[in-house]
Amino acid sequence: AAAAAASRRRISSLNSHLCSSSSSCSPLSSRIIISERVQNALQNNEPVVALESTIISHGMSYPENCKCALEVEDIISSKGCVPATIAIFDGYVRVGLSKGEIDTLGKEGAFVAKVSRRDIAPILANASLPEPSLRRLKLGATTVSATLLLADMLKIPVFVTGGIGGVHREAETTFDISSDLTELSRAKNTVVICAGVKSILDIGKTLEVLETLGVTTVGYKTDAFPAFFTRDSGFKPSTLVNSATEAANLIHARNNMRLNSGILFAVPVPEEFEKATGAEIERYTTKALREAKKRKISGRDVTPFLLKRIFELSKGKSLSTNIALVKNNAQVGADIAIALSSMFR
Ligand code: PSU
Ligand code: MN
């Protein structure tokens, strides 16, 4: 009860932060609990970097997932920013997690729901069930789409992840297009930092849909759009920046024009990690895609299945590249968050 009261107090003071700059504003939901550290940083306009939790529960295996999540938080902290990992626990969206909570998300894989925008209300409502079942879980890991909409609500300027969802290969028959793309088109306060789009997806179609949705795609120090495990997908982003300061200028121009649409920064994996994987990963991807089709895997299970199979087939090689690029993205995200916050000092 004391914790709930403290969190209510924090929310009401955060509401004044959220409402200070615009005339049309709605107070924050009572279903959101923000850690004290994140709350203080937001109020003092210190740089905060949001992080997703599906990458922990469904994107990597235990214990590497938790180790990676904590190391990413440390990288962000050591740069002088505040990390804000987002997930859903027992009826509350939680922003800023403890080590123990991150461990739970990583360990309880099967008992953690993969939550995109459409799943937020049901999982919050499940908290009132006397007994949760496998189909109605209370613990949720948020995807890029859910994390982005929550970060945007809280005006957290930067959100770092590994790879985003996109248009799946053969989407012309399956219609499988990640809600990450729609959410990117809506994000007016938060930008996303990723390592491009995995070739489990159709990268060309993904970029076409992002263009249609009005999302600015930005190569970070490159004019090649990266393909997650490799530095060049063969496709081009819509623009490029050569530094965190240039990135902050771009974000400022977007905000200043009130464009209300998203920006996706794509940071290529550092070269030394690309060499280890490239062509080999493509073979495993093709194999994993064939298996998924044969087993009739669909809906939200597709992406986790493919990621898991590629990790297995590459015997962990793809995992070490994945971890390296997420950490690299964390560095870049922190730099951009710092450049942005120094513009407003
Ligand atoms: N791509 C990755 N790693 C991931 C994901 C995608 O390389 O962990 C996760 C992210 O959380 C992303 C989600 O938001 O998968 C997309 O799922 P879907 O394709 O079902 O929208
Ligand atoms: Mn999908």
C-alpha cells in the first residue's frame, strides 16, 4: 500500500512534467508505475533511454538474455543516462526494472506473454483473474510496438533495441506485417535505434511500408541500410547522419515541425562481428523459414520461432553477434539522448 501511494505521488508529479509543454494533454494512466530513478530523470530533463523486454523473454535464451539486458543498462548508465526497461507485471506497466525483475523476465520464458499494442489491455485485465493460465498470463514482455507507444506516452526521447519487426517474406499471401511499423509511424516523441532489419524479413518491402507510413529511416554514419547481422542490406535508408549531434538536430527539426511521425535510426553491426556470421546466417535463415512454414507457425509465434532456430543452427554464433550489436546500439542511443538533452539546456 505504501509503495502504491508513493507511486501515485510520483505519477501526479510526473503529470505536471508531461503537461508542462503542451496545451492539450491527458494525465498519465494509473496503470503505469515508474521507478524513482526514471521518474527523477524525466522530471529533471536528464537523458533517459527506453528498452524493450521481448528481446529478453523471447529474443534470446537464458542466461545470456539477462546478462545482455543488464550489460546494456550498464552501458547506458555509464554514459550518464538512465535506462528504462519496460514490461508488464501483475496489472501494471512498469518502467525501470530491478535486476530481480529482469531475471524473472529472462527465466520464465513460457510464462511471459509477448505483448504488442493489441495485447496491453488484456494482460492488464488478467491481473484480476484468480488463477492465470497459459493463455491468460499476467506477466508480459513488451515488443518494439508496445514499448514504443509507452515510451512515447512518457516522452522518453530515445528507445534502443536490436532489430525491429517488419514485413515478413511472402507477406503478400500471409499478410504478416509487424505492428512495429504502424507504431513507428505514430511515435511523435520517441525515436528508435536498431541495427536494421533481420533477413528473416523482406527488407525491401519493410522499407517500402515505412516510406508509405512516413517514417524517416536514417543510416547512422552510413548510407547503406543495415541487415542486422550484416552491415549492408543492399537497400538505402531515406537519409543519413554522421554524428549524435546531427541525429539530435534531425529530431529537433521533426519535433519543431510537429510532424507527429517516427524516426528509425539504423546502426550497422561493428565490422569485427559481421565477419563471423554474414553468409552463414543467411543459410540458417532459409532453413528456419522452411521449417516454420512446414510447421504452420503463424501470428506472434513466427518471429520468436525464427530467432530461436537461427540461434540453434548457428550454435550460438548469431547470439554473440546479436549481443554485440545491441550493446553498440546502446552506446549510440545514449550519445543521441545526451546530444538531445544538451540542446535544451
Ligand atoms: N527482431 C529481432 N529480435 C527480436 C525481435 C525482432 O531481431 O527480439 C522482437 C522485437 O521485440 C520485435 C518483435 O518488436 O520481435 C516483433 O515481433 P512480430 O514480428 O511478431 O511483430
Ligand atoms: Mn507478425
